[in-house]
Amino acid sequence: MRDILLGRKPKDYDVATDARPDRVAELFSKSEHVGAHFGVVLVRSNESEVEVATFRSDQSYSDGRRPDWVHFETDARQDVLRRDFTINALLLDPETNEVLDFVGGRDDLRRKIIRAIGDPRVRFSEDHLRMLRAVRFAARLGFTIEPQTLAAIQELRARIGQVSAERVRDELISILTEGGARRGFELLDDSGLLAEILPEVAAMKGVPQPPEYHPEGDVWTHTLLMLEGLENPSITLALGALLHDVGKPPTFRVADRIRFDGHVEEGVAVARRILLRLRFSNEQIEQVIALVANHMRFKDVDRMRDSTLKRFLRLEHFNEHLELHRLDCLASHRQLGNYELAVRKLRELSQEQLRPAPLLTGDDLIATGYQPGPGFKAMLTAVEDAQLEGSIRSREEALELVRERFGSPEHYAGR
């Protein structure tokens, strides 16, 4: 109902009813109990699925996530009072088309406020993840968090550590990718949740940067500006924007000027620890790490050798590397020369030029008489470099290069 009143298309529809779960299952043959303890039945119709929940009241939450037991109700008002925020407690009567509002949700929608139902401390004690959900809704909708609700989050923020990493991860993904990422992280900071779940990101605050490269200010400000620039990002790009400079706080020093020596390598290590802690998939972790590891390489694009440039441009998901660099520039010095050069090179080079078929393989080297060994990698890399540079174009030229640089087969011992 919230999204309909806001003029947005709902992602899905949920149904609440006074009918007991068994009765719902009787009425709909294509259904299954997905939360029998909580009175939730999944009803299928063709390719659609709708969750039908029996009105209920919840009784005590000893684990800070789920009610210990529930009591089925016949009154919609009782069902609403157990929910999290007023704007999420609006019901639509399908027979009369009347909006049922027992907690002032319509007023809060008009005032653009996220307000917990009843005592916010009680709501957040019931399910600690609701603190992150308050931030997510406020960021996505452009709302503010009502003062008592925000104060309760600040008071109870340490309890977010009791929530599973997977649930925290999923809320962070939503904050980063559903719109309003900058606002979301500002609210995470204001609420105290940021220091609890991402202390490495909170450490960016107050870390100065060289003004000639970063006139925008400290590392935190730079990162917020990048989050603000995200538009419908992938999960990995959004995480890359958040974590690309996470190695700067631990490597900050002042010498002839402000320096962050080794911040890329440190950033890779810190980002990996964060992503492992939050249980991201291996595939996601490796892509984010690649974004962090390569984000500074764009400064050398205009002076890279052809072989180095082509290897750079053929990185997996290079479009994300490009977009991260564009955001990085726009959030700092705003110079897009190297970004535009990389885009131009990508347009000029064919896939065959970026990824030519190899002129030599390990089997070719063995057939020529070379003994297999660790040196094969260096030999094949040298051949590919020359091929990418355009200095050799045939198998014969590749073999000649190997002989010149590594010696003939009879003088090579698998080094």
C-alpha cells in the first residue's frame, strides 16, 4: 500500500486475512505453508506467487529476530501493531478500496517520515535488523527518520552485531543499489550503525587528502560523492565505489605532502576481510577486489605499452572498472582525459586485437624440444607481449623470439 500511495509500482503484493492457514490452503489448491508457525501460506497462480498471512500478534522475541510464538487474530488492527514502521502498516480493503490506517502511516508518508510503531526501543529489540531497515527506507524514499526512532537506533546500535552477517549484507546491498546510497551511508553514520558494521569505512572520516588531487575534502567526503553518483549499479560496482579507498586510512602519512603509500595493496586486504566477514560470494569478492586493485592504473593509460594496455582493457567486466574510474574522477579533480582515452581505445580495438589466438602453446614448445618447467610461463608471456605489440605475427616468428630470449632447446633446462 505504501508504494501505491507514493505513486510507485509495488515490487510485490502481500495479503493479510483473518482466515487461518489451513483454511487458506483449502481455498487454494496450489499453495504451501512457508511459515506455518507464523501463519504464512504461499499461494501460486500461473507464474505468480502471493504470500497470504493470517492476522496475528507476536509474543516475545528472545533471539532478537523472530517471535517465540504468535497468536492468530481476527482484528486487522492487532496485526498492524506488530509491524515495524507506520508507513509499512497501511492496508487496503479489496472490497471497499478503503485504506486502513491504524497508526498514522498516511500522515507520515505525507511528511516523509520513517517512524517506528509504538515504542521504537521495543520494535528494535524485537528484531535488531529493523534498525538497518529504517535507514534503507529513509534512503530509498528520501525520507527522514523520526527523532525518537533515530535515538532508539543510536541507543541500541551495538545489537546489530547480533544479527547474522547474511541479513546485514542483504540490507547493505539494498542501501547501495536501490537509490539514495549517499543518504543511506550518511544515516548509517548518524545512527552509529556504520561504526558497528563497517568500522573500516567509518575510519575514512577526517582523513585528509592532497588538495591538488582531491579538492572535495577527506576520504569520507570523496566516497560519499562517489556513492551519490551511482545510477542503478551492480552490486560489485557499488561495493567498489564504497571500498576502493578503504586502504587510505591505515596508510595515511605526511611527508613532502599527504601520502597513502601502498593504499591499493592495503585496500585489497581490507576489502577482502570485509567481504568475507559479510559472506559475499567468491565471485563477487573477486570482482570487487579486482576493482580495488586496478582503480589507480587508469592514471597510466596514456603511457602504457600496447601489450599492457590491451591486457588492462580486457579485464573481466571492464565496464565496471571504467565506470568506477569515471565516478572517481567526478568525485575529485573532474579530469576525464584518461577515461575518454580508454573508451576510445576500446572502440578502436577489435576483440581479435585484444584477445588474439595464441601463436604458441606449451605443447608447441615441447614439440620443439623444450623441457617443461616453470619457465614456460615467461616464454609464453613474452610471445604474447610481442604479439600484442604487433612485432610478431606468426608461429615461426614466435619460436624465433623464444630462441633469442631463452636459448635453443638444447641449452634450455626447464628453468
